[in-house]
Amino acid sequence: MEPSATVLDSSTVLLVGASEWTTRFAAVLGNRTDATVRRTETGAAALDAFRDEPADCIVTEYELDGTTGIELLRAIRDETAALPVLIATDAGSEAVASEAIGAGASDYVALEEPTERTLDELLERTERTVRSAQRTSTHRERARQFDAIFNDSRTATWVLDPAGSLTRANRTAREMVDEDVDSLVGEPFWTLPWWSRSSETETEVRQIVGKALEGTFGNAVVPQPSHIENPRVVDLSVRPVENERGELVSVVVEGVDITERVDLEQSLRQSEELHRVTLNNMTDTVLMTDEAGEYTYVCPNVHFIFGYTAAEIRELGTIDELLGEDLFDRDELAEEGVLKNIECTATDKAGREHTLLVNVREVSIQDGTLLFSCRDITKRKQREEALATLHQTAREFLYVETHREIAQHVVDNTPGVLDLDASAVYLFDADSNDLRPAAHSATMRALNGPLPTVHADGETLPSHSFVEDEVLFFDDVHEADRLENRATDLRSAAYIPLGDHGVFVAGSNQVGVFDDVTRELADLLAVTAEAALDRVTRESRLREQDRTLQEQNEQLTALNRINETIREIDQALVQAETRAEIDHTVCELLTGDDRLRFAWIGSVDPTTETVEPRAWAGTERGYLDSQSFAVAEADTEPAGRTAATGEVTLVANVAAGLRDEPWRKDALSRDYLSVLSIPLVYNDLVHGVLTVYGPTQDAFDDTSKAVLGELGETIASALSAIERKNALLTTSMTRVEFAVDDPSFVLSRLAREADCTLSYQGGVQQSSEGSYVFVTVEDASVAAVADAASQLVAIDDVQQISADTEGGVLRLRLTQPFLALELADHGAIFREATAGPSSTALVVDIPDSIDVRTITQLVRETFSTVELRSKQTLDQSIERDLYSKFLEKLTERQLEVIQTAYYSGFFESPRESTGEEVAETLGISPPAFSKHARTVQRKLFATLFEGSDLSAATSSGVK
């Protein structure tokens, strides 16, 4: 049989004891109810179960292991008095029952014999106990709720008995009178001091209480008597309270102080009356004139605006004196018949300016032909200006913390500011160059659908407004060409850029809602938002700067050691005399502390396409012999990768990809946990590869990588300087002649354009303005060649140094470095260059210390077509020595002066240029030129006659 519905179905019963009847009762609960039954045999276990998961009812036997059900009951009552506890026993007595009830048992059941009948009785009494406990709990909850309502400080509350007499009053009600409220208990409510001094009020209170006594709700607004200090106007609500049988048991009266509301309503009524009278007496000023502007009618209320009487207005003269000349176009009026809302400024009798809206209409009334109606809008203008100021000030009160909060704030305030419910804010994402919707109103989504992300390309309306920084207002946005969503229900729409932050969008499903005031308010709202966004951006940047400074301070501390090493290396580079000394010094200093475990420098062998070590220091342990260092962009040791790409190679964790690249295993076996390989490049000249190995992972951060990268350039510069020095000091060299065909070579192009032969035989100078080159012109007019040179983009300036019937010398200032400078960085000397209309020949001297293949490859990379014509070995020991000594004695300015003088023909006989002409070319005074020339001559003779090898040079026939 299905168990019948019972209160136990949704309850948890804790059954305590080990007697047979407890087992049988548990079965009865399971068969007859849907209750959750939990069982324990001892009192201690029962207490633990109660504390872990409280039950709705506890049924315990009297005799328990080591204790009694009474002791268990007392322990439970120490923690709660609401939980129902039944004590049942099959060996009870009157004494036990009395003790159980005295200890707080909800019921005591004596099971003379645990039969089906007695167990049914136990089930029934258990259900009755649980139901009683639930009812008691409900009553307590309702009592607490009533107490909370009764003690509400905002509402005065009285409780009356079924006869309408006072039984209770809360604190708020007591504070409304100075009487002892306790002495008023039992008195009819309508006779009490709260209302008794006014018969009308007393009658009204009695009537609403009578309704409640009859079982219906009553309400009345009554004033307190005037004898009470600070009398109030109270909104009384009276409601009956009935018991379960529908019998009236009490009446609750609630009173709300509405004094302020009543005062406000009274003030509002007075204000409405005042405005009604005022508005009835405010009218537009109406004037009529003839065609000459003479008044034919002046309304009596003209003083409201202008302060003059009608007679004084007439005495002013024509209407032009009042409203100004050229107020309207007479032809336009004749065509339209009426011109409306012409705004003008007029000055009243007191000298105050008024802004007016004037309507002009053609009429024919007696002698009048023009009717003017004037409306003073000065106050409206002032309100608009005040509103603009208010919005400007509102910038200072925006304290939100994120751009999205600002966007939501703008959307939330749009209805109150613009009276428009559809709005949205797009914020600009600079990383993706997109405008992303950050906030939108529900109405905007309903009218337009989901707002998509918009690319900032100016194609759509939000994008165009943002990119062009243009405010867009549309009476009907469907007429806009850039409208992307043609299915939108938006009609009027505004797009206002928020500076660099995004776009504010507002609109409506109605056409033409943007009048002048609304547009101005929209602009002000956007300005306010932009100011807040600017502030948040600034604060965010400041926080980011603080974090960056902190990181930089930490990095600076870590970089102190490497900077000291770099300084030591710089000093060593200055003092180094040979390439090998530079290589070994760099490696030794880099591994001189514990920061780096190993360092080596290698150069590329073009034959084997590998990086060959030439210097190393640190813990090497055979690593260089274990690798081939192939030049490749992938799957090779970092040194080979750097040699192939010309870029810095960083391996932060050598252990990563251990099985993919064999070199990593050899590196890890030597405790090389991170690697940085740096190209040694200066002015595009590669001097090898520097590779360093760290003892920890991530040993090289971005700053270390940058510093060591700059060190690579410094090392390469020092190596270039050594090579240039060796080139000047070497006595044996190889002279190579090339034939080139490249229209981009400046001398070739100029020779072709001017149809002449140009020769370069030295004299290149580098300055902050560019490269200066002296060239000899043959077979053409120097002036013509100079004119052609001035047309070339590669030539920034042309100066004629000398000229004769067959040619002359020009000084060219080139916009790009000349080939001679690049060859000098590689240690080679650009000896000669001869360019004709159809061919160009170059002569380059290459010291024995420089690989001829390197220079040849450089020339081939510089020009599109190159042919090697000849190659010969020269010995110029004495000439080189004298030339080097002479150049060491000259300053750059002295060299420039003497070269210009030489190519100008100053030293020819007869002279082709005077000292004054050379000085003018150089932009110096003749005495200064003469001083420079004599100084250079003295240094030249000193080199010739004071040199120790002069006799040897003479005997060898050197001239």
C-alpha cells in the first residue's frame, strides 16, 4: 500500500538506540513515510550526528550505552530548544516520564510491548510532534517579521484591540507626542492626543478604525493638532488582523509622516498659480510699420522687452533704430510672404542687450504693410550658456577608473541628458585598428541589432566620424551613403568622436529629433566623456611608467657587472694593436667573472661555409672541436645561424628541443644553458661572429641582448680601424682594376648625361652634410657638366673649382656615402675612377692583410655589372710611409683647403685661380686661405726633409 502523505515525508528523523523496537520503528518509517531515517546506537554518536547534520526530529530510547536518553536530551537542549525530541522505552515508569518531560522532552512514549499497534502510536505521536514544532517555528518567524515591521523607524505603528482601544505603540509613534503613552493603553484610538483636539480629525480617524473593525481596509490623511510641537501631516493606513477562524483579533494602524510632501505640493500649487498669472501677462511684442519703417502700431506691452513706453518707441525713429538695419531681405519676404525666427540683438532703455526672435510678415492694415512680432529669448540663451558651463565643470567630477566604465556611464546618462534611449559607445583598439562596442543601451540593440566591431578605415559611419574627427548628425540616417546596416530601425542618429578614444552614438526611431539644443547637449556629453577618458588614459600611463621604472631599476642593478665588463673591453679596444689582440682580449674579459661560462670569436670560411674559431676563453672543454658550425639559418649552432642571417641569435633555454638539434646535447654537457651569438658588423662589413654561453637559463634579457649587440658593433669598428691602419702601414698591396657598368653609379650617370669623361683620383671627404668628391672634367664644358650635375638627385651641391677650354675640376657634394669611404672601412684604397659616356673603370689598392676576394665581392655587390680587368702586386713602402706621415700631420680643414687649391690650379704656372678665388670657393677670407696654404706646405717639406728614409727614397728614384 502506498504511504499516505504526512509531514514526515520531507523530514529527517534521527533514531537513537540499539533495542529491537528501534529497528522495527525504522522499518515502519521507511514503509509508511518518505522520511529520511538516520540511526545511531550511542548518545555520543547521536550528538555528533546532530551537530554534523541537524535533523528535524530525534527519537531515542531511554537506556543507551553508557548514558540515558535523558542525558542526551539535556545535551541537545543546551544547544537548541526548538528541536523536537521524543523519548520512548519498553521499560518505563512514571518517574522516568516525569524526568523526561522536566528535561524538555517534546513527548514521552511508553512502549509496554513493541507491537504493531504501539509502533503505530509512536509514528503518530512523532508526526504530531514534528507538526507542532513546525507550527511553533512558523509562529516565531511571523512574530519576528511583525516585530521588524512594528519597529520600523520610518513608520509610526499602533496596535488596537477588537474594540478599537490602544494596546501597543512603537517608538516612532511615541516620539510624535509628549504624553506618557503607557497611560493611554486601553483608551479608544480616536480619542488619543495624536488627534483628539480636532473634532473633524477625530471623526475621520474614528471612521477608518470602524472600517477596520468591520473587516475592511481604511486610509486617511490627517493633520495633527496645532498644540503639538512640530505638528505633522500623517497618512494613516488601518487594517484588520484575523486569526485562523476569521475572527478579528486586533487592528494595526500605520502612520507615515508626509508633512514635507504636503508642504511641497502646497508650494507647487502656489508656484503653479504664480506662473499661471505670470504667463497670462507675458506676450510677444507686436509692431507694425510702413515700407519706410515708420511705426503705424506699437503694442502697449512693448516695455516688457525694451523698457520704453509706446510713445518713447515712436520717438526713437524708424524700426531700424530698434532692431538694426538689414534685418531681412525685402525681396525674399515678397517671395515667401513671411520670414520666421530671425535672430537679432536689441538694446533696451537701460542699455541691456536682448536676443530676439523676430517674425516678419507682409500685412495690409490701415497704413501698415509690415508686421513684426518679437520674442525675447535672452533667458533661453543664458540657460544654454549656463548648461555649457555646467557640462564643462562636470569634467572634474568623473572619477570612474576604466574606459569601459566611462562608456557605460555615458550610455546610462544619455536618456536624462538628450531624452534619447538609443545610445552606444565604441572604444578604439589601437592594436587591431578596430572600434569595438564597449557599451550600448537595450533600445539601441532593439533598433539596430547587435553592434559589430568596426575597422577604423573610414568606410562606415562610426569609422568615418572617428578617423576624420568629424561630428555627424542625421535627421534620417538611411540617407547616409556610409550606413552599413540598411535594416536598422534607427532614423535620427548622431556620431560624435571622443578624441583618440572612440565614438559616441545616439539616435531615435523618429526622424528629425536633433534640434540645436539637443546637438549642443550631445556635444557637451561627448566632451565630458572625452575628458574622463583622457584622465583615465593619463593615470594608466603613469601607473605603467611606475611599473616600467621599477623594472628598469631592477635591470640596471643586474647590468652593473656587464657594463663594467663592457667598459674594460672598450678601453682594451682603444689600446689594441692587432686583430688577434682584440679577439683574445674580448673573450678573456667577457669570461672574467662568473656571469658567462664561455666565449669565442670566429670568422666565416667561404670555402667550407662554416664558422672557424679564431679566439676563445672560458670553460671550453673541447666544445669547439665537437661542432662544425655550419652557416645556415636553421638547425645549426647559434654561431652558424648568426653568420647566415647577420642577426643576433638568442637561445634562452638550451635544454628545449634537445633531441631536435645535436649541438644542444654537447652544450648541456658543458653546462652551457643559454647562448647569445652576435654578428661583428660595422658599416656593413662583417668581421666575424661573437658567441657567448651563460651558466643559467634566460641569462640574457632584452637589455643584455641590446648591450652585447652594441658591443659587437664596437668590436667590429675597432677591427675596421685596425684594418685601415694596417692598410696605411703595409708596404705590399695588390692593385685591381675593374670595369663596371651600372647607371646608378653617380660618376657613370653624370658622364653619360653630360657626354664627357670624369676622373676621380682621390680627395673624398665626409662631413655632416654629405660626401665631397673632386672630379676632373674632360672633353666638355665645366659649366655644362656642373649644370647636368645639379639636376641629379644623388648630387646635393656643385662647385666649379677650375675651368679651361678643354675641361676643369668640380667639387660634388653627394647625398649618399661614396664608394671610397666604404672601401676604406674594409681596409682598401679607392685609387682611381674614370667614367665615360659608355664605360667606367675603377682602380682599387688592396693591402696584403685584406682578402682580395672580400673586396672583389664588395665591388660586385655594389654594381650591377662588374668585370675584373687586371690584378698586380705593388711595393710602395717608402711612398706609403711618407704619405701616411704627411696625412697624420694635417687637420681635416687643412686637407680640404689644400685639395681645393690644388684642383683649382692655384699651384700651376701661370696660376689658373688666385688665392682670393680659392678663398671665395671655400667661404673663408684670403688671409685665412694663405695661412692654411703656408701651414700645409711647411708640413709637407718637413715630412720630406726631416724623414729618416729620405736618402733611401732618393737613391731608389722615388719622386
